[in-house]
Amino acid sequence: MDRNSILITTSWLVWGAGFYAYYPFYSILLAKYIGENNLGQFFTFLELISLPFPILGAILFRKIGEKNTIILGMLLSGIGIFIIPYVKNYFDLLIASIISSSFYMSLPNYYSLMKNKESGTLTRIWAISVFPAVIFPILGGSLAQVLGLKTPFIIGGILTSISGFIILPIDDKVERGTFKISIKKDPIPFLSIIPIALATPFIMPELVRVYHINYFFIGLIDSSLETLGMISGFFLPRINKLALPISIFIYSLISLFYFYWPFSLVFGMREAIIPLSLDYWSSPKSPEGISLINTLQLFGWVIGYGISWVLKVPKNSIIFSSIFSLILGLYLIFVILLEKKNP
């Protein structure tokens, strides 16, 4: 890796540490205050309001550069995470969560820096950055069990806030001029998000409800599933486009955790699905083009959360996530076979 790649990877490692310290407990905390059946509605509103953030990040790239946009987005995100456990009503939780979603301003600029390296760099850096997931969910769960549920959010907020500053030594790039987007229309990054969104709000609260698991074991399970995602994300890029349908087929087993809890570990495949859909199934390399892809991904989150809101019952949403994943995996295989037939 060159110097810039090391700095980007380190920044993502610190962000990953902050993210995995608090996120396994995010839905659990929300469910505690707003009820599990309201999670689909809450996440739908959150993603709808967050839709402009990637485009805003690309606009800021033209004004203040990639580096400063990343620093600003991560700083605001960390502040939002820090605030979340101190508010207890629906509206205040939504506002704090919107602030915590400011990292979406940083993402197009992060991805642009990665995608201008060799093919597969984004997925490999993503996989390396998941490494804190081996430790920090367990750490967060242990601290939550001993010191209370606020503690993982405090740690997560601090680490997220400082993660952007790590890229300060990178040479800044500011491109003045008009905001421009020109990309190949590809629905895969959008479609790949939907089954993940269908399960994300519910997987941890359902594990607690069905198996009566405490915070420490939630952290342990999350560490295990993220490790699976990390390993998959690191090795699967070697088989190029086939890696995505394989990841999605494995992920489709998610609903079987109602029969045997270890099937919940396949939820970690989202850590391979998201970067693979960007690395091999989308074309843009500029912050503007990637910002549109990120916005389309946000639409995927909105659609998935919206469906879960309509389905209301968490179990129905997770089962539909499995069905959607199977259909999407078959569609991707069909697309790959079609490309080989008509190169």
C-alpha cells in the first residue's frame, strides 16, 4: 500500500472501531424508547432525511476538497452518536441520528480516493477496516453490561469524530467548477442494499427477544458475524463479479436464525455485499459520480426500511429479506451469464 492508502485505511479502522463499539446496540436502545414495531418507520424517516448528504458531500468537494469534507462529515457524525443515548423521545432520537448520519457526506470522498487505486482496493480497504469488529462489539457489550448502555455510544462518538483527522497529511484536492455527474445507469448498488435494510433494524433486538441474550453476548455475536464479513470481503474480490451473488446467497440464510441462532452470523455478509456492489458493479470514480451511487444506495435503505415499516412485524421483514436476497442472487447470475454470452 502507498502512503495515502495507509492513511485512508487507518482512518477507516478508527471509524470502524467507533462504529462497532456502539452500532450493535443502536437498535436495542431505540427499541427501548420507541418500541420494536416502530423501528421500520424510524429508520425510513432517518434515511429519507439523510438522502441529500452524499450530494452535499460532492458539492463540498468542489468548495473545500475531499480531505476537509471527510473531516467535517466524520466530526458531525461523532457528535450525533455521542448525543443519542442522552435523548429518550422519538423526535430527539431522530435529530441526533440525523446528525450521526453526516458520515454520508464523507463517503463519496472516501470512495473516490479508494476507487482511483487499482480494482478491488475499495473492497480490501473496507475488509481491513472491519477488523475492529473482532474486538469492539465485545468491548462495547462488556462496558454496556457493566457501566450502562450509554458507554458504547460515548466511545463510538469520540472515535468517529477523530477518525477524519487522520487523513490530514493527504494532499488535498479541490476541483473548482460546476457540479457534474456522468455515470452508467446500474441498479445493482441500489438493489443490494434492500435486503440488508429489511433486516438491519431488527436482527439484534430479535436475538434479545427470542434467545434472551445479554449485552455481552450481543457483542460477541456481532464480533463473530463481522469477522465473517471481513474475511469474505478480503478474499471474495479474487473471483470478481461472481463474489457479489455468492455473498448474497449466503446472506439469504438470515431468517434461519429463528430456528438456530448461529444463522444470524450470515448478517455479517453485508460487509462484503456493500463494497462489492460498488467495486465491481458501478463505474464512477469522481466524488460527484459516487455521490449519486451513494444516494441510490440510500434509496435502497429507504425502500427496505419502508417495506419493513409496512410489514410491521420484525419476523416478516427478516423472512422477506431472505426471499429478496435469493431473487437478487439469481438475477445477478443471469446478468453475468448474459455478459459472457454477449461480451
